[in-house]
Amino acid sequence: MSFTLYEIDNAPSPANTELEKSQAAFGFIPNLHKVLAASPKTLEAYKALHELFQASSFDATEQTVVWQTINFYHQCHYCLPAHTGIAHMMKVDQETIESLHNGETLKTEKLKALQSTTRAIVDQRGVLSAEQITDFKSAGYGEAQLLEIVLGLAQKTISNFANHLAKTPVDEPFKKFVK
């Protein structure tokens, strides 16, 4: 691994304060947060985007669809198992969790539309056809949800790319979800 895994006592200030908050929230400091602590503003931005995305109009299952679709697309060795564990904590159904972890197409039409639109936004760099937008809206989503996918993508781009750069080790609670 080429990056430092910072702890509260050796992290650059103000990252140590953010790591304390992570410890309080999770009961441990996720290795991703330890890596991002090298740049306190990046850690702060990641955590703020995470909080904002969780407050979006998407429910727990839809948030998981967006996160895991992006994680799978980017082949993030850290985020795929971490968000599999998080999906279990968020009470997402097992079939959806497994399908997302394996990059399989979801079965319900609404979630399938969310998954394919998320993938298209990433793959096509946000340039969707009128038909793709119409299909997304026909599934029951709107402009706000298109923008909220972009919000989730901003968060996941930070984590996925940082994890690729740092080769972040998967946290112990999520190792059982590594495939």
C-alpha cells in the first residue's frame, strides 16, 4: 500500500476531528477515512457528500442501487464489499444486494431504470439521450433524481478513485463480502 492510514493521534488537523466523528459514528474508523485524512478537505468533502446523498429523495434501496452500480462500474475493491455490508445494515433485501454486488440487472422495473440510468450517466459522462431520460421519468423518477445520481457519483468518485490510488485495505467487518 502506498498511502498512510492515519489515526486520530497522527492525522493532519482538522482531519483528526473528522476521524473522531467517524469513530463515534461507526464504532471504528473506516480505512477509507484514514486514507482521505491525508487531505483534510477531501475527507470533509467526502463525508459531506455522503451525508447529502443520504438525505436525498432516494430510499435505502435506491441509494444502494446508485452506490453499488457506480462501485461495480469502477470495480472498486473496497467499496463493493463495504457497501454490501452497509446495504445489510440498511435492511436492503438480499436479492438486490447480491445482484448489485455481482453487477447483474435488477428485476423490478423502477430499480432497473435507476440502475441503467446511473450506469449510463457514468459511462456516457452525463450525456443522456432524450429516450434515456424519458425512460427514467417513465419509471417514476424526475429531474431531481437525475441530479441526485450526480451527487452520489461525486461521492463515489472520491472514494472509488482514492481507493484505487491507495489500494485501501478492506475493513474487517466487510471482508466477508469480498468476492
